[in-house]
Amino acid sequence: MKAILYKKGGRANASFTEVPEPTVGPNDVLIKVYASCICRPADCAHDGGYSVFGKYPLVPGHEYAGVVEAVGKEVTRFKAGDRVTADANKPCGKCYYCMRGEVRFCENNTAYGQVLNGGFAQKVSVDESLVYRVPDGVSLRAASMTELVGCAYNGVEVASFSTSDEVLILGCGASGMLLTQFAKHSNASGVAVIDCVRSKLDLAAKLGVDTVLVDKNDYSKHEAVLREKYPHGFDVIIDATSDSELITRSLDLLKRGGRFVNYSFVNNTDIAKPVEINPRLFVTRELSYLGASFQHFKFEQSLRAIESGKVNCEELITSVLPLEGFFEGMDKVWNDPETIKVLLEPNGSSEGL
């Protein structure tokens, strides 16, 4: 079958090539992949040669959906022809954190697209426990983003909006747009989002949220606009940019008792910069700085959110390419600031599926 294969990390070690079809164990579900999305943090890490989790050789890709082609002899919940998507993370169930019920912190997590072959291929074989049926009203294109929706879902759970909360989202990429949609449909009283790309803000504005353009050469400009609109600041700020300077400056936009949720991060430790925290600011305002980890077991909730229309995934797709267009798609993700989400189709058109 055709697949994207990284023999080692880095573009020079990757190719669109033939690989053996995956084996189907007794508890596995063989999925014919029709829609597979590029994840900027994870896939740029593979492509840039600085992946923290990747083990090679590897077929990456952890955001995908497709149709069941075959099942192992012990599989009971799925049959050939079912429309499905799959979680990427397989916690061990035995380590210290798993035994505490904190599987998101698993010390031995086995991730598809990082340790096990993933969805940038015509087929992928996945443990039944990680496979989810796609509701009839959800397209495979939308379902391919379920894992990312789950991460955003986890982010808003950490943020824990209350009825009177005013919320600011930093960044309008794929995650930022999903966070914005969740916030808009939450019980927050007001939602604002900032970005340095006008086209992304225009998309966010359709949700009925406040949008403010960022001048990357002068952050004081957007800060002044936000202070005028929200003179007391924000109860919750969620970062989806991993811009340490923007994060540092945005902490001062928190209200007394406010919460900052660090959702995004930089995979490349060589260029990652620390956030500066003023202890006096945090003490006198009683602020909180929280981290939002990867999602685990959020697929059912995420698929319901997509089905109900709380989040519109397809609107975030800016390019649709065949699997052999992977590197073209990666170039868009790396270099085109207007690109939000690139979707690959390993087995022909996914439209209408």
C-alpha cells in the first residue's frame, strides 16, 4: 500500500512510498483511511527532525477517519463497512499514573503516529479499544479531526468557565478556532480572540466573537484595544500560539482571580523560550497558571460536539490533497500563515463519506 514513511526524523529521511499492509491482530480493526489531517506540532516535529516522541521508521499521522475493511477474531463492536475514527493514545494501564486513574499522564503511552504506524497511509490497523463509530450526521472529513477536538475539549475543561467569565483565546489556528467555538457555546459571558492573520480572524468573527488583529512588531496595539473593550481584563485566557512573549505580556490582561491555560507548546526545545512570570502579579491578584495536556478518552464527547454543531471542523480545512501531496501540504503548514488545516485523502475523495 502507499504511505508516508520517515526512516528517521527530518524531511530528507521521508518519502511517499510502498510499505507492507498492516497486520490485523485478534483485537485489531483494519481501517481504510479516507481522511487524514496534518497536525502542525506533531508532524512538523517529524519533518523538522526534532520529534520528542517519534520512534522510527514510522508512518506518522494521528488524526484520521475511514471505513472498516476487516476485524480481528476477538473484535465484537465493529464490522466491515463501519465508518470510524480512532484515538492515537494507548495508555499502558499498569504504571503509577494509570493505576491512579490518571491515564493522561501514562508513563508508557504507546501512540499511533509516534511509536506505532499511523494514518498517513491507505490503511492502518488499530486496537479495537481505541476505535469509535462516526455518527451518521458527521462526515469523515470532520471526524478526522476528532483527536484535535478532544484536545480542545480537554483545554476548556481545564479552563472551567463560569457563567460570568470573559474569555480570551490567543491564536486562530486549528486549535485556537476549536477552543473559540467551544468557548462560544459554553456558559462564558463573552469571548474574544486575537491573531496576526486577518483571514483567520474573519473566520472567527462568523462565530459572533470579538476579534482583534495583532501587530507582531508592536503587541501594545492589540493590548490597548483589549483594555478598552475589557477594562477589567479577562477571567480566563487560553494560549494556542506557544509564543512566549505574547504569553508573558498577556498575563497582565487577567482579572483578579483569573486563570491562564497553557494549551500550546513548542516541540523544538532548541527554539522554545521560557515564559516570564511576575510573582507579585500572581500573589496580589491570586492568579492561576494551568497546563492542558493531551486528551485521553474524549472521543465520545468530541464526536457529540461535532454532531451537534458546537464545533465545525470542515470549515477549518484550507487544503485537500491526495496522500502523495503530503510534502506540499507540509510546506503549506510550515510557511503559509493563512493555512489552518491540511487534509489528505489516501484512498480517493472523502467528500460525502
